[in-house]
Amino acid sequence: MNTIQIQFTKPESSSPSSTELKDDVPILSDSEKYWQHMRPFLESKGYQLRPRYQPGPPESAEEVITPLMPQWVMDATRMSDGLSVILKKIKRNSKELEITRFLSSEPLRADKRNHCVPLLDVLDPEQDDDVFIVEPLYRIFDSPEFETTEDAIVFIDQILEGLAFMHEHSVAHRDCARGNIMMDATDLYPDGFHPQERDLAPDGTHDAKMRDRTAAPQPRYYIIDFDLSTWFRDGDGNSDRLVTGKLGQDSSAPELSDDVPYDPFKVDVYTLGNVFRERLLSKHKLEVMGPLVDWMVEEDPARRPSAAEALTAFRECLEKLQSTPPQHLPDP
């Protein structure tokens, strides 16, 4: 479904190219005009949009870079400390807001097993049914690509841990595909990167400075986007913890149905297993993951492990993975 952090899609309309100007003013799409309209409110709350959305003609090449994020998402800077953030427009009474708040509440937020994207702020213009959630700007988990087996090990361990944590707290993600798994790339990009053109520096004038993964500390990985998620709460009338629906980036789980209820926790395991299969087994030939991945993507949901069982099984095989020095993975 829709993702928050650097999920690249085509612009919403056949608007002019990013370098085309009219009367020396960047041509804005309708959704951009909405964000530009909200600029004074956002600034009053301490968040500044890029110069593209400021009044007047462009003063730099950066200002003609068009957005590649979904129209309900925009990048910004927290004015108090310069932190790059993402603003996402959602409904005030949505389950997404409720779940996002829950997963960022204490004591959950302080738990090191919690790999859900932190909620930094909720901005309410008090005009209609929309609010803006504020989250850190992250990158897709495999940009840049993994270089060594250690990179892959750390990623697998953290994301399985994060999914097991969500499930422990009765939240099924229901869309934990590649586009919803991110990393804090601060150490990989010490000078930052452009939020819309991820290979460029923040000012958009040259390539972003990137450290090799082997030269930087291992990043922390995060699960984002809870717009499809389900939180099973005591007394909600769904003691079986079953759902219906086929939305999401990966619709290949065989039990997905709009009519027949299924276990969303087992679908999460299947979906994450597909991420491992496509990004590690198929792309990097990490065959040692084969048995675990095969277990996670069993056709019969009853034969799949829980997220906690998958994490335990993975950690039990870590000795085999860590018995030799880190090996460079084959090029994809």
C-alpha cells in the first residue's frame, strides 16, 4: 500500500519535467499546491517545507526537483534541530493513527525490540478530518545494497525481531513488503541525501556522499506504514483474530481473500519470507537462509512458523553464519 519513506512512484499527472519553469516559478501539481497552501500552518508548528514551496522564483537547482512520493506524503525539516522528516496526511479518527500512536507509546517505544517507525509529532490544523503525522526520513532498507553476510544477518535479525514484537502486542502489519521496510541511513550518508532524489545531496546539485556499508556502523531497520494494520484488542469481538481483504504490495499469500477470514499474522510471516527470498536468496545467493524461508512461505498457513518461532530458528542458525569472517555477497 502507500509507503512513507522514499517510496518512489511516478508523479501523479503528466506535468512538465522537473527542469521546466513558467515565468521563473516552478510548476506545481495540484497536490503540491495543497502542501504549499499548508506551509504557514506547518511552519507555525515548527516544520519547514523545501524552498520549492516558498514564495518567489527559484534560487537553486534543487527547487525544480519534483516530488516522487505519494501525494499524501511530503518531506520537511524540523526547524528546531534541522532533522529531515516525513509528513503524512491521514484521517484524524483512523486506525492508522491509533496504531501508530500505540506502537510509539511508552513503555513500547523504549523496548529495543521495537522496530516500528517512531512517531515524532501529530499536527492538527483543526480544519477538516485530516491530521499530519511526523516521522523521521528513512531510506529503503537495501539502498545501498548489502555488501557482506553480516549486513544480511543484522537486517534479518532486526526485522524478524520487529515483526515478532508487533505480533506480541497483537498488531498484524498486513503489508510488511519491501517498500515498508526502511533503515536509518544517517551513518551511511553523513551529509544527508535529497528526500525526493535519494542519490543526490540535500541541495540537489551533486551526488550524495555515501560511505561503504563495511565502513559504517550497522544501521537500525524499521517497519513503516500501518494504514492496513489491525490491532486486536481485548473485547473487540474478534477473539479468533481473523481478517479479510487482499490489499497490500504483495498479494501472493494463497489464503488472501475478500470473503474467507484468514490469520493476518501468518500472512505477515509469508510476506516477510518473500522479502528474504527475493532480496537475499534470489539476489545475493544466501542459500543458508533457504530452509527458514521455505518454512515462512509454506502454502498452508498452519505449517508456517509464528514470527517469534522464525526469529528463534534464525538465531539458532546464526552460529553457522558467524563461524567464518564476513563474506562479501555476490553482486545482484
